[in-house]
Amino acid sequence: GAIATDGPKGILGSAKNESSKRKAEKQAMAECQAKGGTCKLQMSYRNQCAVLVSGDSKFLVQRAESIEVATQIATSECSKVGVNCKVHYSECSYPERVQ
């Protein structure tokens, strides 16, 4: 999976369950740009979960073994520097069994 953003415009692009890091990053950037953003890749993740949390003055991305753990970490960090911290994106990219 991957997350791309244009922070000043509040635009998010994401990808999940792509077959490669490159494909996930490309999809997230394309989705963000299609929404009118001047985008920056924030994170790619594999076999784990990711969240994007934002408050009044900052946004954070975090990856961890579950959405709950990633949310807890990101919300805690966001609350240290701002208020009204909320989850705006959460997703997991789990391993796939290949035969």
C-alpha cells in the first residue's frame, strides 16, 4: 500500500493490495494528482496497516501491525502538537499466499 498527500490542499491519494511497492506508490500519486494535488509520497507499507491522522495544525502518517496500534501511535503524536485529531484514512495491506 501507499499514501500520497498534498497537505496544504488536504488532498489524499492511496493504494492498497498492489503487487509491488512501485505500483502502490504510482497509484497513490496518480490518485492524489487526479484530485488536483501537487503531491508528495508520504509512505509505502507492506504486510502491515497504515493510518493518516490530522488535527488543526498537523497531519501524521503511521504504520504498524494493526489499524488499532497505528491509530493509537498517530493520535498520541498528533495530540502532542495539536487538537481535534481524527483518523482520515486507515487500511491494511496483508500478505498474499502464492502457490
